[in-house]
Amino acid sequence: MRQTITSWGNLGPVDHDVETPGFRDEAAPLMAALTTRVGTVLAHGLGRSYGDSALNGQGGLLITRRLDRCHAFDHADGVLRADAGLSLAELHAITVPRGWFVAVTPGTKFVTLGGAVANDVHGKNHHVAGTFGHHVRALGLRRSDGTLRICAPDSDPDLFHATIGGLGLTGLIEWVEIQLQPITSSDMEVENIRFDHVDRFFDLAAESLDWPYTVAWVDCLSQGASLGRGVFSRGRHAAAGPLAAKAGGPRLAVPLTPPFSLLNGPTLRAFNAAYYNRPGATFAGRCHFDGFFYPLDGVHHWNRVYGPKGFYQYQCVVPPHVARDAVRDLLTRIAASGTGSCLVVLKNFGDRPPAGLMSFPMPGTTLALDFPNHGTRTLDLLADLDRVVDAAGGRLYPAKDARMPSRLFQAGYPALAAFKRHIDPAFMSDFWRRMGQAPHGTDQAGSEQA
Ligand SMILES: Cc1cc2nc3c(=O)[nH]c(=O)nc-3n(C[C@H](O)[C@H](O)[C@H](O)COP(=O)(O)OP(=O)(O)OC[C@H]3O[C@@H](n4cnc5c(N)ncnc54)[C@H](O)[C@@H]3O)c2cc1C
């Protein structure tokens, strides 16, 4: 079926040939039908990737949303196996009342297990727990030749590590088995600390290593003595309390896309000042995990506020020895440009070895923020930021990207050549095409006929 699909950044609709299997048994034949009809295929979860990594323009898209069955959940040891289309929100509904929580979560619960594996997503606890992929025990990968590969750290390990963070290019992940972490409450104990300069962020991060979750919001327009001022948040699961899968309260919505971006210089400046000075910026108390991990999920379609031209997200990581200087440099350039957004995240990653060949996180500091799409002006600024990241020896996150130059991608991902050996020849994405990458052949070892 022809359908236009838009990524989370709303940078424009892309035409696809789409199939949406309702059962796992339907996935392989529909994948084969798509590749016969249009030559290439890509799995698509909840479409929370900002750029083009979940799109395959003019090719086939296999939407996994209806593959959402839980196969097994061991309440005693917290191991869950489910279809790859199950979302984290649906997973919580099953596991939280029984005292188990996902070991790593991104900043939205509206992602599928398959999407979380394919981008090897990270959360606020990277410094203690690594990435989502570190907690994957096994996965079932359907290749376009019809074989089902059962991959785990000790079974077909090369394909396993290529699929974790493999951008959906190694095949269709049909199911995932993960290790959850025990919790005794759905509440979080949280401390928010206001800081007046980005240098203080690094001190607070160093002082907070015994907190499992840390992250900072930054005012991207502040300059001079207030450069990178913000609010540092740290949290842990509360020791006792209710086990509620969802916070109560209404969910707001942006009902339609306004004709222009609601986030311009004056509104952004006013929002940032109000957010920085709000009483909650210095807070110690409890809240449901929804409020701590997923503040944006409370507003349905928040991505519409950027207007019909959409927005770019920019997420980079720079190594520890240059992080202070590089982050200062990035924030100085952003503040001088007068553009950016109220959604700016700064976080230190830990030094756990990556779970996947192409995993984004590496030791250092990551900065993520949105930019309304003002055409060349925005692209020029992002190219300027690229130069800082490149000189620092950093990298950008493909899940957030819609424009990075191929050269920067290649420089940032040294395992690229090893990864290419595992790409399924029928799988392709707009991101991969844009990077000018072609499959280098396939690894057929260890196939298991389903
Ligand atoms: C508000 C918000 C906050 C976010 N916060 C974070 C964060 O803190 N950390 C972080 O790491 N990311 C974050 N992200 C990005 C998001 O977590 C990732 O883009 C995630 O991969 C999206 O999952 P999805 O199910 O929507 O997958 P999609 O966006 O639909 O697809 C993502 C990739 O996964 C592949 N894929 C999906 N399903 C399968 C499958 N079954 N088999 C094979 N490949 C598959 C696709 O081909 C594509 O390459 C955030 C996004 C938003 C919108």
C-alpha cells in the first residue's frame, strides 16, 4: 500500500510501499513481498527517530506496531521476551505492577523494543548501566533470505553486536529478550539543582556519580558569565511506594501544526528565563517515573510546535579530555546564533565498552537540542557545530540526524567496515543512502532455518 510517512522532525513526507503485519508469521512473507515489489525494505517502529534513519523513500517499509505480543515474562528473575513492536509504555503496563522496570530508557516511552535495539538507545543512567543493548539477552533476526538468526552474546555474537545499534540494516528484529531491573516503587526520588554556568555542570556530574540517573537542562541562549546555565537533575528509584505503570493526570496535545514555528528568539528567551527561575529548578522530592523520564510524553504531538517546515535535532558526544572546552564552544556558537529550542539536554556518558559495533554513546559528554528549520541559516549553523565536534574527535547520533556529512559519519564510527559485512542486502534506509553507503556483502554464517 502506498503511504507517506514523516519522521519525528517533520522535515517532509516520504512516499513508501508499506506493509503492517499483525502476527509474527506474517512478517517474513510481507517482507519478501515488499522486496519483490520495490527492491528494498526497512523495519519501522513508532517513528520516534528525528531524521531519515527510519525512512526508506520509494522503497518498502515494514511497520512493526502490531507485533506487540509478550511471549514470556519471568516474574522471579525479570526476564521478558516479546515481539519487537512492543512499546516501552506497553511493557511498563506488564512489568511495573510486578516490580520490574526496563534497565535503560530513552526520554520517551513511545519507542518499540526493535527501535530501542536498532539505535541502541541510551538514557539518564548511561554512566552506570550502559545502553539498552547491554541488557538484551537474545533476539530473533529475520533475514531477507527467509532465515531466522537467533543472536545472543554467546550465539551468533558478531551478528548480535552488529544488530545492536545497527540502524535496522541487518534484518527484521522479530523478537527481543531483555533483562529488567527490580524496583520497589514507581516513584522516583529526585533532586533538581540550578547552576549558573556550564562549567558547574561538570562539577555536579562528578559529584553525582552515586546517583543512577543524571541529566541537565541547559538554557542555550544564555551567554557570557551565564553561558550554559541550567538545571541539573538526579534521581533514583524510591525504596518504597506504589507500583503504578502510569502517572495519573490528563495528557495535553498540540492539535494541529501552526503555520509557523512557535519557537522564535523572543518566545524562547522568555521560556528559558521562566524555566530557569521556576521554583521547581531547586527541588528535592518524589514524583512518578513518567514525570522524571518522559516529561515530553505528556504533550501529544509536541513536535508540531515547530511549524510546517519541521526541525532538526542535533546530538553529539565529545570525549572527556576536551569536553569542557568543546561544550563551551558549541554553546557559545549556538547562543550567538540566537536560535535553538527550549529542549536542550546535557549529560555525561560513562566508559562502559559499547554494546554494538555502531552504538552512538562513547565516554564523554553529550549535548542534544532541537533547531527549527530555517533552511540554509540552520544548516550553516549545524555545519559550524560539526567542525567543533569533528575537531574534538566526537560523533553525531544517526537516530537524531537528517543532514550530517558522510565524512563526519565515517570519521565518528571506526567499526563501520566491520559492520557493513553484516548488512542484509535487501535492507536500506534514507540515512544509509545519504551516507553513500552500500552493503559490502553479507555474513551468512550461523543461519537457522525457522
Ligand atoms: C522525545 C524523544 C526523546 C528521545 N530520547 C532519547 C534518549 O534519551 N536516548 C536515545 O538514545 N534516543 C532518544 N530518542 C530517540 C529514540 O529513542 C530512537 O529514535 C528510537 O530508536 C525510536 O524507536 P522507534 O520504535 O520509534 O523506532 P523508529 O524510529 O521507527 O526506527 C528507528 C530505527 O530502528 C529500526 N527498527 C525499528 N524496528 C525494528 C525492527 N523490528 N527490526 C529492525 N530494525 C528496526 C528502524 O529501521 C530504524 O533504523 C528520543 C526520541 C524522542 C522523540
